[in-house]
Amino acid sequence: MVGFKNIHRQLFIIFTVLSVFALPFSIKLCSISIVLLTANWLIEGNLRAKWEIIKLNKLIWVLSGFYILHILGMLIVEDMDSGLYDLEKKLSLFVLPIVIGASERLSTKEMKIIFCSFIISCLIAVIVSLIFIILSGHNITDPEHLNFDYLNKDNFRNSFSGPAKTWNLLSYVGFGSFLGIHPTYFSLYIAFAVILLVWQFRDIFKTLRYVIKILYSIVLLILLIALVFLSSRIVIVSFSTLCILLLGNYFFRKQKYLYGALYSCAFISIILLLIYINPVTYFRVIQEPLNTGLQYPSTDQQWNSWNLRLVQWKSSLKIIKNNWLTGVGTGDSQQYLNQEYDKIGLGIFQSEFNAHNQYLQTTLDLGILGFSFLILSFFYPVIKSGNNQNTLFLSFLYLFGVCCLSESMLEVQKGVVFYGLFNSLLIFHVLNLNPKKYA
């Protein structure tokens, strides 16, 4: 019996490693790994004991309860197919907290294996993307179409006259085109991989051999360059502010205020230099926001990715105003948003745009109760942890929570699985909580 228990534990680790490793490459492979993880958990048995853990663990109920609320949202849905698709897409939010939360706690060494797998996966994803760019770059005749619509393409060309083809392939959508991953999710993965990399070696870096330190620094630099070149404004902002907060907290506790200021300035300088070097990133992060007003454009020649957010947010708030209590139902928000977009017109809404804000998106679907549950699922673990708050968990929560301000992170499986996996792993296997506090 002990032998079988050990086998199931090893399989739990293997399937978890496969899940995090597959994230940047294939959501299908990642989903298969999660299915295998769940099957192993069920086959392991002890279901009555596991049910007792689930029943008494409020954290599991809070996290999986957010999904249960989506099921209840089906009671008022108009488009049943969209609702069912939404439930299928977000199933990990229900399964992972239960499977990971009701499993035997992993050791620090086992968690490091899982985290290192994700770091290596992100590094390989970056290298593979670069290789694809080198091999296929000359076959792409109009690389600007990867990063800009036909309206912004001319603006970019007018602001930069250098080798735009190469930079467009090395930036934003072009960077992750081979893997088929949206730059926001790709850069979010890399940002968290950087935090994991620093966290893994924070206490032993001084004791490492010189060659290992150089390799470590090279990997860190590659990931940082990739993160900035992916040109996701919200990830660059959330990652940069997080690093400054972490540096400030670290040196403040050691009462080395001058060192804290110097390291923060050095970090900001590196990020700004990387932004300045890449014209696509510079255009998206600096030029476009500064040259865009905060009002609706009067013609279809003035829309861009910056002011389009205003339309999406204002349209969402208008719908929420009339459906604030229950929302419009699970998966129905898109058809309501499309109706609002049609009223604006200007010939730009051939594509369907979601709310591009997870807090608004959830309120659209599930009303004020859904919004409250989303906030609760973010902060209840922090409240429960009390004085034992773990920096790694708070860093993850900050990165993801800030990204939710400009992206509907839980409307795409790349975001759902990333959040479901790492949130559950960090809460139940890293966050230093007394198990009695779970109840």
C-alpha cells in the first residue's frame, strides 16, 4: 500500500511538471496533463478522507466556488452554447483547487522541481521563437501586419525608418507567432519565470560557482529582454512596479536605503533602455499612449489599441449599470458588448472584443456577486495567511491581478490554466499556512 502511495505521489509530481512545462507551447497538452493529474488523484483512492479535507477547507470552497457561480449563471443565460463553452474553458478553476488542495503537501525540493520546469519551459519557448524568426524572417513580406492594424501601421512607419521588418519579427505578436501565443500571456509567463528564478536562488547565489553565476545572469537577461520585446504594456508596468516594490522592501528591512535606491534606479534604467532600443516596444509603450487622447475618436482613422480600451470599458460599464445584480449570464456578455459596439460604429468592430478587464468581465457575466467572489478568491488566502505571507505568492497575485485591469485574463485558457495551476500550488504547497487555518 505504501508503495502504491509513493507511485501516485511521483505521478502527481510528473503530471504537474508536464502541465507547467506545456503551458507556453500547447494548451491542449497542458489540458491532457491536468486530466492525467486528476485521474491519478481519483485512482489513488482515499476519497472519503479527501472529501473530509475538501469539506473543512474554506480555501478550496472559495477558489472552486468561483466556478460554481458560473454554473449558477447558466440559469439566466440566453446563448446556451456560449455558456457551456465558457464552463468548459474555465473547468480548471474548479478541478485544480480540489485536486491540488486535497493532496499531500509537496516538499520544498519537489516544488523547486516544478518551478524549475516552468523556468526552463519559458526559456526554451523564447529560444524556439528566436530560431523561428531567424529561419523564416525573410519569408514574411509584410511583418508589420503581425503587430499593427492597417491604421497604426502607417503611424509606426512614420515614426521609425530603420529595419522595421526585423524589429516587428522580434516584437509583440511577431515574437510569439510561431508558438501561437498572445504576447500578454507569453510575457506574463516570462515575468513570473523571472520572479521564480530569483526566488529559487536568492539565498544561495553567493555560494554558486562563477560559471553558474554567469549562466544564471545570461538566462535572466534573455528572459528580461524577451519580456520587454514582447511589448505588453500592462505586463511591463506590473513587472517593473513589482520589482521596485520587492527591491524597496528587501533593502528597507536591512535598513540599506541608499542601496535600495541605487538598485531600483539601475533596474528602471535597464527596462527603459530595452524599451528605447526596440522601436515597436517604444512605439507601443511610449509614443502611442502619449499621442492618444482620452476621448472617442471622431473618425475611423484615429482608433488604436490604446483608446479602444476606453470603448470596451465604457461599453461594459453601461451594460453593468442595467444588469449589476445578476449580470447577463455565463458567456452572454459578448453578444451584449457587440450590440454596444454596433451603436458606436466607425467601421472597426468586425472582430469581437471582450471587456479587456477581468473585473468588468466577471461583473458583466455574474453581477456584483461574481465580482465579489473574484476579489475574495484573490485576497482570502492573503487574509488567512496573516503574518506568514509569502513573497512569492504575493508577487504572483500582484502580477496577475494588475494584468486583469487591461485584459480579461480568465476568458482565455492560457490565463485560466496559468492562474488555476500556480495559484493552487502556491496556496496549498508553498504558502506557509498552518493546515488548521484552512478550515
